[in-house]
Amino acid sequence: MAITLPFLTAYDPPGTSEGSLDPLGLYQIADQLAVLLVPAVRERMQRIRFLTAMAVGVLVTEELDDDPTLRDASPYLVWEWLVVEAMIRQMRDDPDLWGVPGTLVAKHALDAHGYLDARSYLKTPRIFGFHGVFKRLAVRVGLVDVHLRPGPNTDGLVDAWARGMRLGGLDGARPLISRWKAAVSRCLEGKSPRTKPGWGADAWEELAHAFAPSTGRVRERRYLCNLLLPSDERRLGAFPTIWQLQSEFDNEGFREELLHERVEEEEPIYRQLIKAIRAYESFARCLQDAFDVLKAEAAKVDTHGFVAPEIARDGEYRQCVKSLHKRYGEAHDALGEVSLSLQNLFCTRFDAFAEPMDGGNCALALCVHHEAVQRAKSADGKRPWFDRIGQDRIYIRHAYRETRREVLPGRYVHEYRGWPIRRFYFDLS
């Protein structure tokens, strides 16, 4: 089930980096369509047991003061450091240890100086750490509130977890939770908080075992399933239907295009939304493939650059941009049936492709569009993936030179929460 997800792994200085994600600005609309299909689930979500780590962490960090001068070392973040470090210390080479945010940087930090802190962990932990990744879902299912305080289902999940750990339920787990609370407090002491709890190997092993991604017990798994699959107003959109359909696919044959066909059959209420997804993805696929072909062919030319309109001689490129304006119109109309705000965003971002144009002019429009998307990525903007040598001549910078990839007509460019739900399904089975 290995797939590529939009994780950021390094900090890009403003105004100097290229902005290496989403070069055509296609992701935002796809992401919002996915939210309409499955609210609260995000594609970066991988291992569902982090909800349990968050629920226990709420009790661990309860009543610990949050120092406003240490924004990147809040009690809940220190708890996250400890959980991730414990897993790395005890399970570094375990094949089941995947989907843990910050694994690579945590390994480097432990090898370099033996602890984690704000500098050595994820640069944006509030977004890419497991609290940041799972917070929206944890709030939705009642495990935490928006301030990461206990929610109505916190005690229930912790009790199920504690019984699986043979601690005798929530009350029996309180001594262990108190020990972890004291460890977080020790890590917060001093001018520079770090993971120095004063533990021996047994304590690290205990913490790693408590939240290892693949070791949830029956009660805990059942409780998490009940949270994710409610039948009342708390239902997570199409989540239960997508969950139910997982057994029909093997990993090799799992494609969201096929999954959506079955969702339509099982839940006709989602037909209009899936129609909008298909129409948008058809437009996005043509645009993305055309850009990839242009970039690959332009990369073959060195210092003199590539005359962008000449890509119109390429047969695959011509097929990509053929009737692009019609696909624009279909996506425009389908999005309007779902969300006027998404339709307006689509118009604003992609109006350059609303009218018919020949392949050469489409290539020039693609270049201008990419440059505009990069400029809009931050206050200072990001550099395009190519340099302009003339009005119609481009030079692909070496970081973005790739061999030509297969064009994939009929395939989605983006994902719509099928893979996170599939990973949850297998972790909780």
C-alpha cells in the first residue's frame, strides 16, 4: 500500500525555493471535493492508532501549563516527541513501523545527539506531526476539543485501550498516565525542552508497546471502529460505504476511479459529487499530462532552451490538450452543481483554458499559468520550475528534469481518501 503523499520534509526559505508541490495549482479544488465526500479525513492520515495516542495524551498533558513563549514545545508536542522517540528506539527496523510522522528526522536526531526537541523534530509539527494530521478527525469523533482538551469519547477510548493493555481499565491506567505526565514535565524543565525524561530502556519499551501502530487490541479496535462508523448525524460522509467496499479490492487493483463507481451504486446520494470529481479530474489529467510532456521534452535541450510552442509537434501532447476547453466547460458545470464557491475558484484559477486554442498557444498558456501559481504560493512567491530565456523559450532547471512519464488518460491525478480509509480498515481488522 505504499503511495506518494504530499508530506513536506524540509523547510524552504521564503522567496528562494521552488515550491516543489502542485505546480499547476490543481490540488486545492481536489482537496475540497474530497472533504465533501469524506469530511474530517485527510490523505496524510496513515495509522489510526495515533487517535489512541492523542486520547491518552490528552489525559497525560491535562493540567500541564502551556508556556506561550515555547510555541513549538507545548506539552502535547513533548508528548508526541516521546511517543515517536519510543517507537524509533524500540522498533527502528520493524517493518510494521511505517506511517509515523517525523520518523526520518527523529532517527537523525537520536543518532546525532540522543534526544528530540523543537529544532530536531518536524519543522511544522502542528501541521505534520500526528496531532496536526489527526486533530480534525479527533475533534469530529469526540476524542478532543479544538484546544486538545478531553472530548466526550476520550475516557471511553482510553478505557478500551487500558483494558487491552491489561491495566484494568481507565482507573487502573491512572498510575501509568501519572508517570507519563511527570516525564513530560521533566522534559519541559529548563530553557530548552527536550526528550530527557530520565528513563531506562524498560520505560521506553513500555511507551513504544503502548502505541505501536499495529498492536491495537480487540476492545480498542472495536471502539475506534464505532467512532469511525456511526449511523447518526456524526456520520463521516461516504466513509462507511468506502469502508464496506474495501474487501472487494486487492491492493494491486485498488483504484479510486473503480471505487467511486461502486460508491455511486451503493449510495446514489453521492452521484452528483462523484460526477464533479470525475469532470474535474478529467480536466486536471489533461493539464497535468500536458505539462509533464512539455517539461520532459524541454529538459532534453540544454543551454539554448526549448521553444515551448514546438511541443505541439508531439502526438501525446496534442492528445492531452485536444478539446481541453470542452473539459473545462464540463468541469465548470459539474462543480457548479456541487458548490458555487468551488466553481468560482475553478473559474478564477483556470480561465486561461476556457476557450479553444492550438497546441502551441496552449503550451505558452501552461507556462504562464505555472508561473502565476508559483508566485501565489507565498508572500514572496516561489520560483517557477523553468527560467525564461525569451518570450517563448524556456530552460528547465536541473532539479526538475525527469525522464518522460506515461500519460494516464482516464486516471485521477488526485486521491479522494480511499487510501487512508483502506489503511484504517486493515489496521482495525
